[in-house]
Amino acid sequence: MSKNSFQFKQFTINQEHCAMKVGTDGTLLGAWAQAPQGQSRILDIGTGTGLMALMMAQRYPDAIVHGIDIDPDAASQAEENVTNSPFAKKIMINRGDATKINDSIGYDAIVCNPPYFVDSLTCPQEQRTLARHTVTLNYTSLIQTAKRLLKDNGILSVIIPSENSDDIETTAALEGLFITRICLIKTTPNKLPKRQLVEIRKVPANHIDFHEEVLEIAPGQRSDWYQQLTKDFYIK
């Protein structure tokens, strides 16, 4: 498999026209995020290659999944990947700005691997800047968009750098939303968590479901948690 494509168990991701390639973050979120079973509506904001849209479609067979990306090359690539997958009839990809979506029905779940450089120098390449920096989708606009588009019992799931956790938690609180699940991700047992999986809802939970997990217990050896989480997707 070349660097321009990535083979999963049920679909292939071509990525030569996408700034952000298949990585651990997107795969983690696609396998961790929750949605109601049944005929739910799921939105993937900043769909990129379409990876998370495809993962959610695989996990929730009765759902309809919408993916949107502001980058026309990424949206075209995602549409190609969806068309060549077994889930083509249940996923729709659009090119556009998620903050301007006009939807009166509402979504049961929204997933987003948002841009993660908040206060750093932007890249010289515009496509990579759109994908990596919060110049078009900062946490405030993401949370406000999710609040507007989610149904009352809807779920927003994101993955963020650990150093940005205060930003997104504060933003959610200011918008009247609630953190209901957090999973701290360590690459190895002896390292500090670099990423956080975060679930946000309109309705508070009785308690926050808080976990800390490790990706690899030794070089090249996935932890039992990571192996179990991704077993339906990774070939090896």
C-alpha cells in the first residue's frame, strides 16, 4: 500500500489530494465517538479523506452520514473514497463551510477532528493551513455550530491536543454545553497524554466518564484497549 492510500478492512482511503493524511487521531475518534443506534443522522465536520464518515457508517448501519469540508480537493477525494466503498448509498459528501449549514432536522451526532494549532505560525501552503490551523474553524465556531445543529439529545465528539483542553471546556461551558466523556490518550505508558477524546452534549451527565488509555505497551505492540477499539478497521 503506497503512502497515497490506506487499506482498512472494509474500505480504502485514497489521500493524494488531501493535506491531512490518515492518522491515529482520526481513526481513534471514528472508533470512539458515539451515536444513537437506529436511523440517526451523523455529521462529520472537516471530513478530509472521508475516513471518519466511513467509520461511522460502518459502525452504525442504519444511520445516514453527511461529511463536509471547506477544501474542494478534500471534499472531492472524500466523495471518491465513499463512492468506492460499500457505504456509498448512506454517505453524502459536500464541499462547504460547516458553520453555514442550514439544517432544520438536526443531527444526532457530530464528529470533528478540528484544526489544532491555535496560536502558531500558519503554513505557507493554503490547503495545509486550512486543515491544521484554526483560521477557519476555531473552537468557538465549532461549539456554536454543534449547538445549533445538534438535536436536544445530540452528541459532539472531538479529538484535541491535551494543551487545548481548557480552551474547549471553557468554550463549551460558555455556550451552555456539558462535557460528558473524556479519554486521555498516552502513546506509551511512560509518556504524558498528548491527545484527548472529548464528548460534549446539551444535557449534563450524572458524572463525567473519565478514562486514561495507552496506545502502545511496547514499540509496535498495541495495547489491549487500542486493539479492541480498532479491531473492526485495522487489517493488522
